[in-house]
Amino acid sequence: MFRRIISSGDAMKTVRVLLYPDETQIGVLESLCEAYSLFLLSKVVKNQWAIPIEDMPKVLCISSKIQLLRDVHRRLRPNARTNLRLPHRYCRWGEDYRLSETKVVLPFSDGFKATELNIDCIYRPFQKKLLESKHPETLMLKKINEHWYAYMLVTGDI
């Protein structure tokens, strides 16, 4: 778990949850991360600020498209343009994802057969405590080595 302090004095923590997708879900997750990351890199390399929603990957839900626009603009700032590589492919969701006791539910658009992925996960007790206080605004999905993780930024103390 990582910490950072924001101006109000609250500690911000990143909760990392290990996901257990099945083989079908892995294929969908890889496609989502690939589409998100490749689109992000192509727009940053072209230095393209104006991006119509229609040009974005069709498989992303609207909150992921909003997060993608934010990521492009974040990387196009003058002080951020020195490093254009992505160490891991990733995808972000806004507030439209859901958390349950044993699952992370991720929406996506009509490019695939289903419109939601229900991915098994296990929360540790301290993670449950942090996630109970407020629904995190964003979720970042990454594959590191052979494991899939969901990263959520939360406010609070353990």
C-alpha cells in the first residue's frame, strides 16, 4: 500500500486487490488494457489534445473514455512529456464499477458479448475497512507478471 498526503491533511492510500479472472475474462481484460494503452500512446506521440469520443476504442465504457481523456491530457503537459513509455498496460474506470464481498464488477461497451465482468477477488481486512468508508472514484486495472490487480485510491487511516 502506498501513501500520499493531499492539501486537506488526509492521507491518500492506494489499495491493491488481487483479482482471480477466469480464462475468458483474461482475454477480455487484455483486450481492454491493450485498447486503452495503445490509444493513449498514439495520441501522446501525435501530441493530439482534441479527441472526439467517437475516435476512442468502442469497447471502453463512458467512464473509461473520460479517464482516457484525462490520461492523455495529463501526459501532454509540458513537464510530463519526457517519458512516453508505459511500464505496464492498464485501463481505468470511473465511478461506474462496483465492489461486492467477493467480486469486482467492471462495465464495458458492446464490443464484446457481455456488458459487465464479474471478477473474483479477495479483500484483506484492512482493505475492507478502507473501502467501506467511501466508494473510490477511480479503479485502475493492471497485469503485473501473471497476476491481475485492481488499484483504488482511498482516503483514511488503517
